Amino acid sequence: MTPGWAGASFELVGVGLVAETPTDAERRRVLIAEDEALIRLDLAEMLVEEGYEVVGEAGDGETAVRLAEELKPDLVILDIKMPIMDGLAAAERIAGARIAPVIILTAFSQRDLVERARAAGAMAYLVKPFQKSDLVPAVEIALSRYSEVAALEAEVASLTDRLEIRKSVERAKGALMTTYGMTEPQAFKWIQRTAMDHRMTMKEVAERILAETAGGEVTLPAP
């Protein structure tokens, strides 16, 4: 079915609807910074078991920043409490330089620091003690959110415009997730791919999705 969007035929079928498997991680390269050696070892083992590559380890924030700049990993995991430079300061440096997405490790007693972690640029956080079942979703969320931010930044230069586009895209993702049962990453990938295929901006695609789903009338083709 064609929704009638400027004469473009939009197909949901087969676009970003395949769930990722551990092999799809493409050996994502991860840097770990944690001052407790045992936790650092456990974390590294969990990541390797799930198909990720641990390219560096650090026991303090300053070393983590240096290694991030040298190794250019795909992801950095930082504990909040570390010597020399804490995880929040390191996250701010790494995220500010657009080196990689950051996950913050925090203890239950440090949950008040989560907002500060977000302000520092962290894309996700893990509360200790954590299990492998907690780790992988956090990693994928951080990678997904980081790619979204990068894509939106590439589309427009103005911070105000980026915020407006992000709001539209978030609402459109929610509509796709509700209507078609997509995951959040799948919904974003569909919006991004559709924008590229039809030479539209992601904001235009998001607004069309919202218009199509307004009032419960969905004319987009089912996946």
C-alpha cells in the first residue's frame, strides 16, 4: 500500500526488522574502566562471552580517557568512583569529544548520580551488582542511542533544531513500536532508512508517520 507521501511508496517489509544476534555485534570494541580488579575481570569475561572485544582496561578515569583517545573503541564502560579522575569527569571528556558512547557503572547508593551521569553524556547505566542479562541490553541501548544522536547531528547543525527533530523522531518511534511491535532500534532504523531511500529528512518522515497514525487511522503497510 502507498500512503501517498509525495508520491513515494513506503515499504516496511524487510527494513530493519531482523533481530540482532550475538554475531551481529561485529566484534564491537569495548574499553572498561573500573578500579576493582575483580569486577573488571568479571565484566570483561561477560563481554567476551557475548561476542564483544575488550580492547583496553583501566583502573582510573585519567587512564580511561587516554586509552579512549588512543584506541577509539566503539563503547566505553566507566565506574563512577575511580581514583585520579572519577567516571563522571571521564564520561564528560569522552562523550564531549564524540569518541564513543559511555555506560556508567553505579552502586545502589549512588543512584542519585544517574542524572549527573546523563548530563555528562552517558547513554546508559548499570547498577551494581549486575548480571549478564543486564549488561547486554545496556550495551545495545547505549550503542543505539549514540548512533541516533550522531545521525541527528549529521542532519542539522543547530542545537535547537536537533532537539525538535529528536522530539518528533521519538514520537514517531513510539508510533511504530505500538502499531507494528518494533523494538526501539528497529523503529529508528526504519525511519533513517526511509529518509535516505526517499531523499527526505528524518523529521519529514517522522511527521508523516505521526500524521498517518493520528486518530488511530494507520495506512502504513504492515510489516
